Amino acid sequence: MSLYTNLIQTKIFSKIAGNFMGEDEFGNKYYQEKLLFGKPQRVQKRWVIYKSGAVEASMIPAKWFSWLHYTSERALCGEPHPWEKKHQHNQTGSNEAYHPKASLLNETDTTQPSTPYKPWVPNN
């Protein structure tokens, strides 16, 4: 379990002062601050409550990330484009982490030598 989790105060605040804006495919819920007395003098706050409880920013899909960071006014929901990959959270430190072809940690390619780099030798 992560050190940081969704606090009960955040959930209560979301019920009282937040408008539910939507939910992503992972079950994360997104909120925006309610307008209590007309137009505010600042930008309305936006936040997310993670389904898993663990606070991990890489668990937010790009479509909601743009809304959460005020890049777009609405979440870019709808059918994904054929060139879009399915969102994955950060794989660093796991067995599924990406290692380039020349990496010493890449054990899948056994045909290549361990390192394709040649040391530079100055001309004498």
C-alpha cells in the first residue's frame, strides 16, 4: 500500500463541494469544485479520487489528464483512435518495464552481444 492514499476528508469534501464529472475505465472518479456564489475569482479546482486507494499519477489516462490539468474544458471521451495504445500505469521497477535493445537488463534478445558499443581509441 502506498504511503499516500485517498483520505476520508477528501471523500467528504468531494460530496459537499464537488461536482462529479465522470469516471475512467479504471474506476477513478473526477470532480470539479462547485460554484457556490456565482463566478469565482480563480479557476475552479479539479481533483481525482483513485479507485485503488493508492495515489499514483500514472494511473490517470491521457484523456482525463488533459482535463485535470486545464488543457481541455471537457474530458476527451469517446471511441479511441486506431493508433492509440491502451493506457498502462508506470511499469518502472516491475518485470514488464521497458529496456532498450542495448540495455544490459534486456534479457529477451540473446542474439546480440551484451553491448554493441565500441570504446573510442585515439589515433597515435
